[in-house]
Amino acid sequence: MSTDHERFMAIAIEEAKLGAAMGEQPFGAVVVRNGQVVVRTRSLKVSTSDTTAHSETLAIKHATQKLGGERSRIACFYCTCEPCPMCCGAILNSGIKTLVVGARNRHIRNLASRLQLQGLHGRAARRNGRVGRCCNRRRARRRMHHPVPRRERRIDAVRPMQPGAVEQVIAGLKAAGVTVVCYLPDSLLKELYPALDHDPDIRTIRVTNEGEGAAICGGIWLSGKKSALIMENSGLRASIEPLARMGMGAGIPVVMIMSHRGDLGENNWWAIPHGMTMEPLLDAMRIPYRIVDREENIQRAIIDAYAWSHTAYYHSAVVLSGSVVR
């Protein structure tokens, strides 16, 4: 067990305690290079009203500013609790090779362990709260000296949603009589949202949660108008409860247009579960859906979804996939 790890983790815990005393969430982080503390931070989500101001993201930001991108790659990162998906992404992108975690987070489900598969050597906490090596020391040591090569991230090479596909979506909505669209932005459909915002015949409502969007769409249907809920397919999990109550209990339909995250060709590891769970959830809810991967089929799919939903008084979904969104 490394005394240095315990010493630096103690600093991170001290930061977490200082944050808690200020009314912040009790999380701390420390970046160390060559045995020296470069940055020590605490969560500032409450005081800054910034949901991204986690101790980990702040530490990465300040360490990169101090060390520069290349030098930060050989630093060691300490955090009091297993980082969330956003912070995991920041740690990966920073290139930091060693992560020391103070405590596991059962809600995160061992994301730090997944980071090891990307070439990051992690160290986890024992149940008594003291910092120790990963339970499989031989495997951890092998990963440290012979890290698994990271898959090349070709995010810039991903083809954006084409203007023709955007036009087909809007044409389908108008042909179906839709006048209101609720959406929570998704990068695969990022070209669609400004086009909807600027269309004079469609009112857009930006929501912070897909369940909220589903409820708003239900209310719009009760007013006699037609609406659409446009979201990433991961939003299906967040909207299951309001969809069940409205569709199964009250016969209030919501038509969803979703991007197909986690489909073949996906280049983000965090999006794979979205593709794995989408169809089973739709089937469990008895929601008919059509996966559209050709631009010329978009308008017809949307028209058909509205015709079915307003006949059956139940939800339907159109999933934009393949070359339509990539």
C-alpha cells in the first residue's frame, strides 16, 4: 500500500470536507506530478450554479492550464469518489494515465474500471476506506506497463445529419399536422434543432428531461394540437413512467422521434447501452416503432406514426439511424 497515495488522497478528502462546510457536495480531487500537488479542487456546483463544476472537471481544467496538455498526460489523478460519466470522459481526454479512487459509487457501476480498458491504470478503495491496489494486482500491473491501445476517436469524421434529412423530418412533421416540438438536444440530431427553431410554423420547447417533454406533449394533445418529442434514444428510459401513465392509463399518445445511439457504427463507449436497451424497452411498452436509415423514407415514417398513434390512442416512435444521422 503506497503511503504517497494515502497522503494525496487525504488532501482530496480535505477538499471534500471544505466543500461540504460551504454547502457544496462533498467531493474533492487532486492532480499530482512528480510527487508534487499541481491542483487541488472541490465541487462548486452549488455556488456557481454550474452542473458541470465537479471537482474532477475543475481539476482537469486547472491542471491543463498549469501544465499544458502534453505534460498533464503523465500526472496522477486522485478523487474521493468514483467519477461520473462526464468526469470519466474528461479524465480520458486529458490523457492522465493513473487514477486513484477513494470510494466506489454503486450508482455509477464501476465506470472507473471501464476506464482501465481504455488504457487507464486505476486503483480502487478497499471497504475500510483506505486506498489500495486493484484486487487483481497482476492484471492491473500488466495494464499499467502494457496499456490497451485506445481506439482512434474519429469524431470529426462522423458525417453530420444532412440538410436533406433535416428537410424530410420537418416536412413529415408538417404533413402530419405537428405545430409544437419538444426536444432535448442530441449531437446526432444537432443540425435539426436550429432548423426547427427557425421554422415559423413550428413552436419549439426545449426541455431539461425527456420525461418532462413527454408530459408536455401529452398536455398539448389534450389541447387539440399535435406535437413531437425529439430526443436521443437514451431518453426513452427517462420518460418510461410518464409514457406508461399517459398511454396505458389515459390513452394519451406521444409520438417520439429518436436518434439511434448505440447502433452499429457507434464510436462512443458510453452510448452502447442506449442501443442495447432501446428496442427491449419499446417492446416491453408495446410501442410500435420504425427504424429509418434512408433519407427518402423519413417523411413517410413520420406520417405513418401519427396516423397510427391518433387511431390507437397510444405512443409510437420513429428511430433515425444509419446514414441518416451518421
